[in-house]
Amino acid sequence: DAKTTQPTSMDCAEGRAANLPCNHSTISGNEYVYWYRQIHSQGPQYIIHGLKNNETNEMASLIITEDRKSSTLILPHATLRDTAVYYCIVRGPGGGATNKLIFGTGTLLAVQP
Amino acid sequence: GAVVSQHPSRVICKSGTSVKIECRSLDFQATTMFWYRQFPKQSLMLMATSNEGSKATYEQGVEKDKFLINHASLTLSTLTVTSAHPEDSSFYICSATQRSGPDTQYFGPGTRLTVL
């Protein structure tokens, strides 16, 4: 699986948009970009994923660059409950063992009141 | 939808005893379940992958005789930590992918194991 690079930590003011970057310069053509977050002492929560196109759901937006070497997760209106470690993970298609996720160190997003 | 539960949420045991952790997919059938371990201030580390009805595949460095995994049905996988020692104290988390539909992994809430 391709490796990803994320900043160790970021701050964001409550109510403002949080933009979390991720570099994945060695991503392959059929690999997806997944985002999860982990609030302290809980299991990871799925946020969003994409292949080439930008994606949006009720939680966030995912912007993937045209060359697919980087992406940005956008939380449009951050709240204190969004304080968590955010993981950007690249993985291939398919199920079973090929579906395994390799977690890096992620970005600790601290939303400030 | 796509809810995964774990039981127990927290367990304390004496050194040398065995502990079983259950992982259930509540509203979907899970083709594959995964077990992770997370030490304090570290990221999740994949321990093993299990498919219903077959033997689990363990990651390098994970002792299969110590961490027994059983995936007896499409909604239940169990992890048994045998002869637990204090160094096995950790946060154990399972995840599951749906049998049909998208193969996104959904995670359980985790089990905190403390071995005295």
C-alpha cells in the first residue's frame, strides 16, 4: 500500500472550516483514499473515501488533486466534538485481505472554542 | 447502518489467564473481520484478518497461538488472548466489511484490556 504523509497536529477555531491535508505521492491508479477519525479511547469512525473525483457527504468533503498525489479533507463547520486524530489511508480495491488498512500516525485536530 | 459492537468494553484480568473478546456486526453480514491493537499514544496496528469459516491470517510478528481468532459466523468473530501478561495490556479494536455493497471497514468501539 502507498504511504501517506500528514501533519502531526493542527488547530482550528470552532465554527470555522478545518482543512486537513494528506500527501500520497506514490498512490497507484486503482487505489482509493480513505479518511477515518478516532476520538480519544474510541474505535475509528469512517468519514469519507474517494478515487478520483471530489466527494461530499453529511460529515465532510474530500478534495483530490488531479494528479491524485494529495488530498484535503474539509470539515465545513468544525465543532468541539470534531477534536480527534484524523487518518488518511490509501488502499487498493477489492475485499478480503486486500481490504486491510494500514494506519499511519494521523493528524491530531484540536478545535478551539 | 453498519454498526459493529464489541464485548466487553473493558476487562481486567490476572496474569496467566485467558480473555475472550467478541466482535459482532449488528446490522450486516461481515465477509471479513479485522483485529487491531493500539498501545497508548500510538496508532492502530493490524494483528490479523479473518474470513468466515476459514483460518485467520496473522500479520508478521503476531503470535497465532497466543491470539486465537475464531470467525464462526458472518456476524461474529472472537479474539482470545491466551495466558495474558502485563505486556498484552492494550486497546483491542475490531472492524468488519459488509458481505454485499461497499467494502468500507467499520470499526467497533474497542476493548480495553488490563493484565495485572
